[in-house]
Amino acid sequence: MTMNKKKSLVALAAVALGTVAYNYLKPVRSKVDVVKNFDIARYLGHWHEIARIDFKWEKNLKNVSAFYSLNDNGTVKVRNEGFDIDSGKHKESVGKAKFVGDETEGALKVSFFGPFYSNYNVVQLDPNYQDVLIFGDNLDYLWILSREKTISEERKASYLAYAEACGYQTSKLTWTIQES
């Protein structure tokens, strides 16, 4: 075996070990129910990010949007984009999502990086599919999305109350700048 192959195997093993350690040590949230009678056809399309718990990829982004469409193989194409305030550059990330179980339940897993998936749980959804509250794997991941660039104060308060009841620290939310 060549030295480069050994280095590659060591690097791959380190990534795998790091992933396992992270998944073992990450903060755990209580089990929450996902939306039942979920209709992916109604969910597809363009969504504006209203708020998020910030993480590396979205740090310093404004005008963040998500676009969902169906791939030929039945998975959901996920395209996230935004504008980096610091660098002045447009950022885009394309991934895919799959249902975890029954396709009428809002429990999906999404991947932007090879075989590594994260939970994407639709936990609260406007009956007309106009805004949504999404929880990730743990208390580090939460998004509020809307078809419009804003949501009503009533919906916002409802989502925040539910997230807090589920253990999220809503004071950590970043309220996304959505310019006209």
C-alpha cells in the first residue's frame, strides 16, 4: 500500500470516528412528533428562511432561501442559498432528502455531504403550507421558514412557544435578514 493510500485511509477513519463521536455526544432533545398527513407535493417550491439557530454554513448569511423539488429517483432535491454579508458573495448548497419512514409523515433526512444524513423534522406546519417549524437532530438545529419574507406575530409566537416547550433555547435564534 502506498503512503498516499495509507494517509487517505487514516483520514477517512478519523472522519468516521469524529462523526460517531459527535453523534454520541451531541445534545439530545426530547422525542417530538412530526406532522402527520404531510404532503410533499404541497411542500415543494420556494421557502424564505425567517429564523435559524446559526451554524457554520449559514453564519453571516442574509436573504436565505430553500428550494425543494423532486428528483427523478423520488428523493427531494434541496437547494439552499444566501448572501454572505462578510464576503459579499452568494453561497449555494445542493443536497437531497429522503423520507425516514412513511411518506405521509414529516420525518425526513437530508444530506449535503455524501453518505452523511441529518434529521429534518417538520414539527409544525401551517395548514395551507405557508410557514413551517423544523427541528434537526438535536437542540442545535431549528428553522422557521415561510413562503413570504415575514410571518405573522401570532405564528411566530406559536412556533417559539412550541420550540421552548421542546427544550430549544429560542434566545439563540438568528432572525434572518430578508431584503426586498
